[in-house]
Amino acid sequence: ARLQLLAAALLASLTQCICFSMAPSVSSPLALRSGHAVAASSTRLFAGKRVGGLRMSSMTSEDEDKELILKAAQRQDVDSGAVVQALLRQEKSARDAKDDDADMALLSRLTGSWRLVFTTGETKAQDALGGTINYLPSLGGLFKAVQAYDIEKSYIQNGVYFGPISLVFAGECTPCKKRRLEFTFESLSLGPLKIPFSAGKDEKVKPFFTYFEVNEDLAAARGRGGGLALWVRE
């Protein structure tokens, strides 16, 4: 059981590092619809207005949603369906605002380190695990997935850590309109071992995250692969 949990955690994090921000297969149930998508296996959990492959309820206020998302990021014990609903409403609110200056200011707040706590995952990972990935297990504090930025220096680092073992991707990031942060990976390190690696440079559309919430406590975004993710500031 512990090995299965570890495998799930590693797969979830590697998905975050690569697949979450890459394009989904056209034939996949995660393929984008109207510019937004989530795993088809999650669709049945919700009722209300359909937004980007999920049914979105509008029963709660924006402040209540923010409070719920913060509680989920800090405690990781909030119902995962309620978390996704709140994230969808926050995403729609940010999209409807259409404020370019506010969007760029939001991305500038990313500088720092962020630990992944929640993700809807990407279809391939869900198929491999037989279900949806939600809260990322910490395995007693041994395991974590951390994303770090220095926006002024156009730097991104994405790492998976299990005890003394680390797998770290690093590269460049570029803030773009509509809260999109494009990036490419230029190096990969497995502990002290440097491995030749490059991802995203030759793509017509680079990997990206579209952030819709960044504050002093947490960050939330949708990846190019269609998944939603929630990070807490380290």
C-alpha cells in the first residue's frame, strides 16, 4: 500500500512538472472545450452551469470561495469536489475581469516557492492510477512537489523531493497576457547528477500555466494540459 501511495505521489508530481502544462491529446476526454477542460472522470461529481467540461455551481460568494480554497491549501481536508467548484468560480471571475494591468500584477506575485497541495491531474495519470488525483500526499513530510519562480529574472524551477532524493527541472518563464505564464525547461537534475534535457523550446505553443489566483498564501492555475492545481506558498 505504501508503494502504491508513493507511486501515486510521484506520478502526480511528474504530471505537474510536465504533462499538466503540456497539450492534451485531441482524442483524450481532457481535450480542451472552449479553451478550458478538466478530466472527464470528474464531470459526474457536479451539477449546475457547465463551464469548461465541469458543471459549475454559483451558490456561494467570492469571499466564501476564497476562504474555502485557503482552508483546502492549508489543511488539505476540504471535500475535493467543493474545492474544484470554488476554483472554477475563481477562474471564471478572473477571466471575466479582463484587466490587463491586474493580470500582469498577479503574475508578478509568483516570485517565491510554492508547494503543490491539490490537482485534478491529467488524463494519463488518472488512467494509470484508476481515479482522480486530488490532494497530494506528503508521506509524513518526506515527499513534496515545489515550484519556484523569480519573475524579474524570468526563472522557473520545478522540483519533486522525496527525502534526500530530488528531481528538479529548471528553465525560463515569460509572463503573457490573460494571466498566462509560458515557460521552457532547459535543465534536469537528479540529485547532484545533471542530465541533458530540453522541453518546450521548439513548440509552436509553449507549455504554460494560466493563473487565476496568486496572493500571499496560495496560487491557483490551469495548465495547458487542462488540469487545475493549487499551491501553498512555502
